[in-house]
Amino acid sequence: MEADEWEERYIKAYDSINSSISNVKGVFVAYNSNIDAIKHIRAGDIERLLKYLDLEKVQEKIYSYPRQIDTPYDFLARLLIAMRDGKAAEVPTYSTDIHEWLTDNLVFDKARMGGQAGIISNLLASMDLKQVIVYIPWLSREQAEYFVESENLVHPVIHDGNFELVHPTKAYNPNYKSKVNWIIEFPKGLEVKFGEDKFVVPRANRLIISSRPPWIRIDMNDEIQSHLTDLCGQIDGAILSGYQMIKEEYEDGTTYKDHVSNSVDVIESLKNCNPAVRIHVEFTSIQNKIIRSAILNDIVKSHVHSLGLDTVEVANALNVLGHEELAYSVISKGENAIVSLYEGAVRLLHELELERIHIHSLGYYICVASTDCPVVPEDHLECLLFSACVAASKAKRGFIRHFNDIAHGLDVPVSQKGLDEIEKLGIYLVRQGVCSLDEFRDGFISTPHHNVLVNPTKVVENPIGTVGIGDAISASAFVAMLSKM
């Protein structure tokens, strides 16, 4: 299918979801939100930071590849790695010292809502859904103020023993502190010099320094959980995220197994409340392999219906499930990387017993759905195209305040790079006898075991920001799918 044909399908998909989105009664979103302190790296920033640090120690850290940020050296090493490769990364820090050092030496440009659940709930509320119920275990007064002012956005609380749904600004705990993440965004083409070395940033992206203070818990208040049945008939789906903040051990003697068990209990409560409800988990970069394995095998597998992730996260998931060679092939940037990504998606779908898996990569999306997915492939493809419009509009303008804002994404051209990559996958699938070339060009392929949906996306060359784009893609595609059920 040529670019102009895809453009026509984009328009049709937007109109279709615009007509069906009112079918969604409501969506439940949990767990993670925070305040993002945003810094845009400019010429000279790296050189200035190096004046405060020993260059040799920075280079040593680059070679050792820090898995968490404990010192300024860890921070600068991971930032240089991310800028050199042009790849997004999220690295945890368990110390407030880093936040203070960055505040003193880097200084953020602005602050905004962060965290997958926070970003997603604001987006969906702004898309004019009938009801978005968000639950944040550590909701502080300052954090609550970053939620959009909208009547359709509510948070569960217990007032005088009664279960109520109120706006987050009326649901916070005055004793809670805010969780602050640093988002370090860097532009394509920036020249970076450190010591005798220099490079040019190949792609705009970001490094996230994720704050993991000791009081963070991925849990639900017992009283609120006992009232989840009150939501029956009010929600069609749930989007859950933030599991990456689970730790192996806690100061109170509990372990990750306790928090995994609690998370599964919440999921099963939602499913028991409404057997038709669909559960989506938004994955992210997780350094700890024990936690990554627990999330995939003990929370996602057999308990949820849908999983959203990007290319790097696919590789991480494959790696922890024992598919190291395929994981390496996914991120190798080789000629057949998209083929490996497809094969990895198929493997994850079946091994994790999912209904659908949605992968977003620069220029294209791949979604593999089970044959018993309640949405037909043609409609499912429209959901992916719609989500690409959402992402393009958000990247182009920096915000979505109303559903109609999504239409601005239609003005962004279809990615030629995405079309070229998709063609490689098409050739592979035809050679494997999975489908004919004509079938592949339709954008969806049916097999005895699963359906495959592939589409080129709309890529904004100079996005206003990149944080939250993946969340917007997964959430909008999932909610669009709910509207077609």
C-alpha cells in the first residue's frame, strides 16, 4: 500500500473512532504518577557539567554502564550513553542527593505531570471519555494539582466510611510527599565533546532519572479495594502501570512477592466485577531482572489481556524469558530487525497467554492479537492508526486538550522509513507462506494461531517533547479497541 492510500485510511480511522469512542463507559487507570522536572540539553551543558567532575571517572562509569544513579558520575555516564546512541533510557535513583545536585548544577526548565498512569489519565480525560477513574497510592497535594481540571476525571476515596469518586484535588493525603523525576531531553544533531572524544546526537530522545523513594508502594488501600465491585458497570477496561517500582525487599520485611500478589488480587477483583473488562499493562524499562521476570510471569501472564511496549522493552522481555539471541536481534539495528521484532511479538503473545500485544517503534507499529480477540482485524487496525494520530498530534503540539485536537495528527505525513521497514516484513511473511503480498498490503494478516496488524506511523521530525508519547500510543489504541468491542 502506498503512502497516499495509508493517508486515506488514517482519515477513515479517525472518523471511525470519533464515532465509536462514546461507547466506552469508563476506564480505570493505576498506579504511578509523579512530577517531571524537565531539562532540555543545549550546546555547552555537558561541557559545563564536566567542569565539576573528573573526566576519567566519567569514562570509567561509561564502560561499567551504571544500572542505577547513585552519584553525579553515574548520571553523566548514562546521559552520555543515551545521547551517543540516540536511545531513550529510564534509570532509577534511590537517593534524594541526585535531585539536589541536578537542581543546583543543571536546573530544570519546567515541571509537568509525569508517570505513566498520570499521563494516561490526563490524556484520556482530555479525549472526552465519559469517565476516567485514576488511583495513585501516594497522591500528595502538589501531585494532585497536576491532574487536568475535568469532571470526567475522578479518584476513589473513603469519606466517613463511604466509597466516593472525587477529583484528585479532593482526594490527596496531606501527609504525603511528592515523587519527582528528572526528564533530560536532548535534540538530534547536537555536537557533544568530552575530553578527546566527540559525537553528534543521532536522534532526539531522553533520559529519565526515575525517583524511587523508600515509601513508594505499588499497593491499593484495603478499603478501596474492597469497594472495587462498586465500579461494576462503570468501566470497560483498566490500564495498569508502574510495576517497575517494585523492589526485591522492603524495610518493613515484605518482598516483591507480596506486592506482586497484591497486584494480582486487584486485577482479579476488577475481572470478577465485570467478566468482559479488559486489562492492559503498560511495560517499561526495568533494570532488575528478578522484578522484570516477576512482572511478566506472575502479573502479566494469564492475568491480563493486553501488553504495550517499545522495541527495547520487547528485547528486555525476551531476554528475561530466555530468548537472548532473539532479544539481541531485535535491538541490533540489523537489516532484519523488524522481522525479529515480529517473531518476538508472536512469542510473547503465546508465552504470556495474552489477547493482544502492541509494539510501537519509530515509523511503524506491530500488533499481534489472538484469534479470540473480541475486535475484528479491520477494526483493530483502525485503532492503531487512530493511536498514531494521537501520538503525532501530541508530538507536534505538545498537548491534547480535547478530542478534536487529535485531528492535527492527520496533517503529519506517513513515515517513509516506516513504509520501507514494513516492506521488509512483508517480504519475509510472504516467503514464509504466512500470507500473500496483497493480503499483507491490507495491513492485517490472519493465521490459524493469531492475527497480525502492521501500519506505518506519522513521525514528527522535530517533536516538542518525547516523554509520554509511548503511553499515549498504547492507551489510545487500547481505549479505541474498547470502543469497538
